[in-house]
Amino acid sequence: MMQNVSFDRGSWMNPPKSWSVSGNTLAIETAAKTDFWQKTHYGFEHTNGHALLFDTPEHYAAEVTFTGEFTSKYEQAGLLLWESETRWIKAGIENADGRETLAVVVTDGRSDWSMAPANGAVCDWTIRMSVTDSAVIVHALGLGNWQILRVANFVAKGARIGPMACSPLSEGLKVEFSDFRLGTLPKDPLYISA
């Protein structure tokens, strides 16, 4: 069962240009040239993206719903599972190839990046991470049912999780997050129903 967690209980890693909390909604505006990435292909190392992180139990599911206008290249928002500067996972919506995509980056020393088409008719997306004793499973929900995006070979050790947003080549991305939730893992964390 998933339960809402107040945004007031989180702590900022790299606070955004501006942010506010009203009820169950967190509104943020990104600062310039912010990102999370380690080495692969581009060679650079960035850990200056914005994330509001929360402590968690050892195994759990977390999800957040959000909306934004991702108009500039690489603008992104979603969930960040953060263990250290060299071990983390981010997942959400990212502007790539001139359109919104569902993107997951898994970093264990070096980053990798996987993408899937995002339905352009969806305004509000929900990203879910299920943290098990042997993997992190990433799902997205737009219209219809949950979609599996990734089963990552990643064992989280003392990681925190929460909403994240970045604008690597721009600034001023505005995102509204709502209903950040934590809960126990379902019997089958791979195939979950809407």
C-alpha cells in the first residue's frame, strides 16, 4: 500500500532556482546547466541536478506524479534514487531528439541511458521505482496501465529517493510534482496494475 509523504520531510540536494510547497504539490524552477551524469560518451561528470530526497526502508516502492513543459534539449524530471556520486538511478521524462521520451539512467561508476517513446498526449506522468533485494524496477504510468521501463541490476545500499529535475543546456524548466508516495513492495513488483 502506498502512502503520501509530505514534501516538507525531504532535504534538498542542490536546491533549484526557486521552489514552493502548497499542500501535496511541489513547484520548482531549475537553475542553468544542471544535470546528473557520469563519464560515458560525453566524458563529463555532473552531480548538480536538483533533487528533494527522502530516507527510506531497505526495500520499498516509491512513486511521484509530475507535469512540466520539456521544450529544451535534455530538460528532464522524475525520480532520483541516490546512493553516492557514482551510484544512482534517475528516471522520468526527458526531451531528446526533439520530443519527450521516457528515460532511465543507471549509474554504477559510469552512466548508461535507455529511452522509450512517450505519449505526447499525456500531461501528468507517474514514475515508480521498486527497490528489491536484487534489483531496481522502473515503471511509468501515463494513459492506461503501468509500463515497465527498466529492470536494473542495482542493489541500493542506504540510498535516498525523491523528485528530481535538471536542465543541462538551458534553465528555467518549471515542474510541478504531486503526491510523492512510499509503500511496501507488491507480491510481484515487476507486473503491477494501474
